[in-house]
Amino acid sequence: MAYVSGLRCRECGREYPAEPLNVCDFCFGPLEVVYDYEAIRRVASRERIQRGPLTMWRYEDLLPVDAERAINLHTGFTPLVKATNLGRLLGLNELYIKNDAVNPSYSFKDRVVSIAATKAREFGFDTLACASTGNLAGSVAAHAAKAGMKSFIFIPHDLEKGKVLGAAIYGATVVAVKGSYDDVNRLCSELADTYHWAFVNINLRPYYAEGSKTLGYEVVEQLGWRVPDHCIVPAASGSLFTKVWKGINEFVSLGLVQATGTTHMHATQAEGCSPIVTAYQAGWTHVRPVRPKTIAKSLAIGNPADGFYALKTIQATSGSAVSVPEEEVVEGIKLLAEYEGIFGETAGGVVVSALRRMAQQGAIGKDEVTVAFITGNGLKTQEAVESVVQPITVEPTVASFQAAVNGR
Amino acid sequence: MPSRRIKLTFPARLIKDPVIWQLGQKFPVVTNIRRADVREDYGWVVLELTGEEPEIERGLEWVRSMGVRVDPVSGDVVEG
Ligand SMILES: Cc1ncc(COP(=O)(O)O)c(C=O)c1O
Ligand SMILES: [Zn+2]
């Protein structure tokens, strides 16, 4: 059973019923789900969570949908791995990798989309939709397939076909929109007003976004019911970043875990699209939109919907925002792969490079519990690291092989 | 009558210009401001435009040509 009492405007506080709405009619501010925390407090316990399934649905009491009707591809409860090798390199004794690249459609988006798809069916929609250049597309299409719903994926017309193969395979209708990236944005915002469809990150965004809280819950539980000292999280719209913190914070306020100190939240972006980092460094309260130009395509959002709240989260947690030069994105991917055997996509490269910078600058104490969030799978952005493939060519003879590998 | 919810972002050189007033004068659209934050060097305004679709489009085209950035109110929706 879901303990939702409605939606509330994050700007003016006006309340709305729990319907497919995302902006306040009065001030056009974003809406957020409101929970009945008193009721949750009465039922939630570590034991109840531990008895639950090994998926994100073990936290059903804190999610805005009914778990019994969940569109569930078995998302979540992904590995939290102690990164001893990378930790040694960076001088960090308590470094962990949250490997969310191993979700059913290979990114953390399954968490948010699982909630949105479930909510969409609850509201009676028959079509799931989104505008995406990659991870979100795949996840929406996969969940629509499981739910027996139709799906529409909108992409910029010049996007490489391979980018949406992971969506088309599930039977989604892929719509290539002629025009700029901004045109796709505008069209989809308008379509969301026109069609009775569930646009997961538009009219269902308040519910959708809540799915990312489960990353925070899992980390706390997997650390043995401890809160981390630092979270290093990739940021595009800033939603994931704010919700990881919300998840940790809810566990603390419900008494499920004792906070020994503040968890410092660090948002990371690539320099080619770093509006949140720029605002943080300049001390602005609001994020100023930019035109994205980055290799980290999954983080290429120039006008982040939750930028303002990401800045507030940084402030509330004495965290920070860190950008990395474009050429360090691939270095980060390689570091993680070569030291920990985990292949993340470009967003993961951003996180690992930012982590390295923070460690080198002494921003993280050597015994502080630090979690780096790897949110998408490296097999999705192979073009970024193509240069690693340099096979040694040999004749089919032992001698040729020995000559070639000599000294390796 | 159709309406559109948008966010206008102004660069420093336009902060003192009555762009929104001009928009309402030049085109048959009604502007209704809901939220704003205007500083010395930068500003944004969230507003609703009401009018016929083509007029809204032409109005926004003019606003863009002035150097103002136009975005949907809920930020970018094209995700990675
Ligand atoms: C792999 C990956 N990591 C992180 C993000 C950032 O998510 P958010 O928009 O919630 O900041 C995205 C978003 O597309 C993504 O695809
Ligand atoms: Zn409001």
C-alpha cells in the first residue's frame, strides 16, 4: 500500500491531489509527492525491509505506488562493491562503488521508470513516452513491453541509430524529430499537454523522480545500516542527485538508521555541460542554462529541471559540485575498468575522474566512507573508448605468439 | 484560446529593457508573469502566454531574436 497524501508545489507549497500533474497551476513550480510519514513510521522497520524482495520494491512503504501492481523487471538491489584497488590508488580506505550499471536495461533509469510505468497503469494510461538520447529510451521501452503498453520514444533526427537500438528492440515506436535539440524539448512538452499519454519525465515526473531514492536506501542498507560520509553522483537534470540524498535523509528521520554525521553530497558533471557546477562555483542560487557540448551524452542537459534543488542539497549537506575536463571522462572509465573490473558509461567516467580529483585535493578523508555511483553501462557508450582495442596480431604459430608477447 | 508556459532567460544587456511589455504590444498575446528573479547581470521570468498558436510562435521568435533564451517551464525533457 502506498502512503501518499498528494502532491505539493516545491515553490509556493500549494497542494494538489495525487494525479498526473507536474507543475503548479499557480506559480508553475514543480510538484513533489507528499507522504504520510506518521503512517510509514508505524509500519517501516529494518526487519520488514529485509524480508522484502531483493529488488527496489523492498522499500515499497516509501514509494508512491502499490508494489503489488509493480511493473517489475527485477530492478535494483544492485551490488555495492568495496573498491580496494581503486581505493589504494587514491589513498581511500573506505571507497565503495554502487554498480547500478547492471539493472535490467543497464542503467539506473529502471528505478525511475519502474515507478512511472506502475503509476501510468494505475492512472489508466495505455501509452508510455519519453524524449531521450539513450538510457531513458531503453528503460521506457522495456517497461512498456513488460506492462503490455505502447511506447513512443522521441529522439533528435541526427542521433545515431545504434543509440536507440536498445529501445527499438522492445517494440517501441521511435520518432525522429527534425530540428534542434531545443525543438525536441519544446515539441515533447507540448505533446505532453496534448496527448493522453504517460510522458514519464513530464506529466509523471513527481512520481518518476522518487524512484531514485531507492539508490540512497540501498547504499545505507548495504553498508550495514550506516550512512556514508560522501556520495559522488553524476548530475544532468539534478534529480538523481537530490533524490539519493532524500532517500538517505528519510531513513534517518524514520529512525531506520542512526546518522553519525552529515552525508556530503557531491554532484559531478563534464566541463562541456556543467551548469550546476558553474552555479555552485559562482555562488548563484539558480542555475543558468547552457548549450551542452560534451562526450558524456547522458549528462547533456543544459537547462536542468532540478538544478536549483541540487544547489540546495549541496548547501544543506556541505557538499560540492565538481566538473572534469572532457579528456578525463575516458580516463575515468578506464580507471574503473582496470582497477575494479567494472565497465561504466561516460557518466561513470565523470564520477571516477571527479573522485580522483577530490581525493588528490584532500577533499575526502582517508577513512571516510565514500560511495561513487556508477549509473550506466559502458557497453552503451563504446564509441567513447574504441581506442582501447589494439589487438596483437600473430601468425598461427607458437613462435609468432612468443615473439609478439615477449616482454609483456 | 491556447496558452504556453515558458521561462525567459535574459542576458545582462537586456535586463533594463521592457521586453515582455514590448512582446504584448507587438503581438496579440497576453503575458501573465508567475515567478521571476531579476538581478543586475542576469534574470529569468516564468510566465504564461495566451493567444493564437501562430501569434505565440511569432512572438517567441521575436523574443529569441532579441537575444532572450526561451525554455519550457519544466526544464529540458530530453534525457540521456
Ligand atoms: C547514466 C546516467 N547517469 C546519470 C544521469 C543523471 O540523471 P539526472 O537527470 O537525474 O541528474 C543520467 C540521466 O540521463 C544517466 O543516463
Ligand atoms: Zn506553486
